[in-house]
Amino acid sequence: MVAEDVYYPGDSEPSEFYMSVLLNRENGKNMIMYSTEGGMNIEKVAEETPDLIFNEEIDPAMGILPFQCRRIAFNLGLSGKAFKQMTKFVSALYTAYIKSDSSLFEINPVLKTSDDRIIAVDAKVTLDNNALFRHKDYLAMRDLREENPIEVEANAAGLNYVDLDGNVGCMVNGAGLAMATMDLIKQAGGEPANFLDVGGTADAERVESAFRIILKDPSVKAILVNIFGGIVRCDRVAQGIVDAYKNMGNITIPIIVRLQGTNADIAKEIIDKSGLDVHSAIEFQEAADKVHKVLS
């Protein structure tokens, strides 16, 4: 015999909900996103039935208020004991999100049992790395084996690196310039293979580390280096690129280098006279055209 759920008088049908807490970057407020469609891909729910997605914005100065917890429980169609349990659950979830300095707390599904208890069945929590100094106990539990090995290596080298699914490697200094560079690559018909910020000290050693990390990705067909020489001089960056290229000796893909700022003209001359498969560019459009050319 196959055991089946048995419901007793007073019991109700179990239900699954979706709930997450995250920051709404448009207005700087925290937001609880929730739906009656738990256990499903929330992106698919949002695309096909957006009316089943609810948002509750929370003023960080006020915190979550009781009426907001009640509104969430009401929108989920709950009543009685389940309603009260859900209001407590929502309040506890938001408190956990704030106290852990997380950037995301996602519970999917949130289960309402047949006896009206509210349980977190599965959870995904993303901690804000910038706040880990306040949570040394969390840091002690970190398991590097569960993380992207290339990102771990980049972090050890002092590089800000995020692995992406593209064919053009990026090496930049500054997060804003990195985002603009990735847009540039897409406009040129490519796809960024990574986000990599070398920071303000783009010396030969740092550049070589960045090259080695980018080249670990077999899908990379070209590398775009886009550096603004403010803190660091462009000629030093250019010489670092040439030295790194020669030290590695196994770079078989083209490299496009755009250096702007202090001594940019000297930097271009160093690149052009290197005799290596490195192409210099001055303007954004020129860099985009060269990326398009090497990908064609």
C-alpha cells in the first residue's frame, strides 16, 4: 500500500508560497517579494502570471511594520491560525535578513502545513561580502570548494572578478568603466566573458594575474583592456601589458587595449611598437570596431 496524506477534521490543504527579501535599488528600500505560486521558477511566474507576484516595500528607517506583515498574509489568502503564523514568519524573516547583512533571503517554498503551521522548506541566502567583517562566524563557515575556483583565485590575487558566459574577456579599472566596457562588447557583437576590475594599481604583476585568470576560460576569443590612467600612469600599464604578455608566452588570442589618461600617447606608442598581437585604440568606438573585427 502507498501511504497517502490523511486530513483530520479542522485540517486544511497544505499550500506552497514563494517569498524573498532583497534591496530595491531604484528607491533604496528593502522589498519583500512574494507569491502564491511557491515551488516554481519565480521568473516564469513573473513572465506568465505577473498578477500573482506581490511586492511590499519597507522603509529601512522604520523597519517592517505589523500592518505590512498582515497585508502579506492576507494577499496569500490565509486566515485563522495560518494567518497569525505567517505574520510572525514574515517579521522573523525580515529580521534575519537585516541582522545577517544579506543581499538576498529567498525561501521557496514556504509551506503552510495541513495543521496551519508555516515552515521554510528550502532557502537561498546571499551574504554581502562587504559586511563579513561584522560576521566572522559566517566567514569561518565558508567552504571555498563550493565556489567558482576562478573567482576564488581572483579574490586571492586582489582582483574583483565575476565569471560570465561570453567570448570577450574584460580587464578594466573601476566598476563603472567595467559596466560601460561590457556594454561596448555587446554593441560590437560579442558577449562579455567576465567582469574584472584590476583596481587602481594595474602594475605588471597584477595585469599578468588578470590575464592568467581570463585565459582559464576556454570560450574567450579576445581580450579587451580598457584602463583609465588617473591614479596609475597609462605608460606603466602599457609596459605591464607587454611584460605580462612576454612572460606568459602562450597567449594565442588577440588583445585590444584602450588606455586613456596620463601619458596615454606614450602608452599607445609602447603597445604599437611591441610587435605583439596587441592592438591599441583611443576612442570607445575604435575599440568596439576592433573587437568586432577580431570576432568576425
